[in-house]
Amino acid sequence: MEFDLNTCFDPATCARLNQRLAEVMSDIRTYGIWLHKDRRVLTGYSYAEFYDWDLYFENLFLTYYGISDYNRNGVEMFLDQQFECSFVSRTMGVSWSKLRHHFKPFLAQIALLGSRQTGDYRWLLGKYYDRLKKYLDYWFCDFDKNGLCVWDVSDHSGMDNQARRLGYDGVMTVEGVDLNCYLVRELWAMQSVKITVLARELKSTLPNQ
């Protein structure tokens, strides 16, 4: 994705912004790239914890530099930790273990973000596609059967210290508008992944013309 700051800002603002962006990219190279089970993975935290939607926005930022290396690696890293019940923790547990909090609805969007840049969906033809489906199904624990999904607790939603608003661990009653909008976007992303994967599978079964 190409962009020209000079068409958006005055020269002085462009200079400051370019300097700040260069500093951010330097920090990413120095503190944000880690090796996890032979994969180079990305985090915005120098203490090497990996978080759910952070992974999406970190990779979204890198798309503006044409970098897509860490989308697939991040998705695979988290899906490799998936439980039999389909639960995927929203952290890798390096510094913070969150074994009650399911990965926010961004995994399919991260997978799509990377695959659209590279044109490579082959890695989604097997187990990782199945794991994405299971992770997404896990979200639809609709306790009162009204079609809306719930956050576990304030920390789960991203409002880390707002327990008075969303409660403490295990409440699971807040049908967040944000959460359900994320899920709509995640379903759209999953649909796009599915259509592309099925098209690739069909193409592979057809005889060469």
C-alpha cells in the first residue's frame, strides 16, 4: 500500500511525522521482532508478550510499508495454542496469562490481511482453516439466545481497568456493541477466506487446459 505524506500535510508536519515513523520502525526492528518456535513474530511490546487485537493493528501499520511477513506467523502461533474445546487465549502467556479470555475477533482478519498482500492462501487449505472455524464458533456462546455475544470481563474487552462497567472475571453478561461489530467483520473476513480457499481447491482438481 503506497501513500504520499506530502499530499496530506504541510512540509513541517511531514518532516516531524517522517521522523516519528522512522523511530517507530527502528523500535519494531530492535524490540518488536522475536523468534517463536522458528517463526519470526511481531509484537508492539518490548517485554515480548503477544496480544490479540494488537497483532491486527501492528500488522495493519506494516502494510503501509509493504510488509506482510508477520500476519501468517502470528495467526499460526496463536492457533497452535488452541485448546480441544476451540478456545484460543488472547495472549501467548509470556508475561500475562489470560486463560479465561478468548482471542478477540480478529484472527481471520489478520489471516486475510496477510494473504491478500502475498496472494498466498495455501497455508489456509489445511488445519489452520479448520482451527479458524473452530475459534470463531467458540465466540457464539449465546447464553440468553438473543443472537448477541458477550465479553468475559472488562479486561477482555480492552477496557483493562474498567471493572465497574463490565464486571470482573466470569461475569459474561455484557453484550458489547463493539464485540458484535468485530464479529460481523470477522465473519466477512472468514467468508472471503473461505471463498478463496474453495476456489483454490477447485482449481487444483481441474485438469490443466
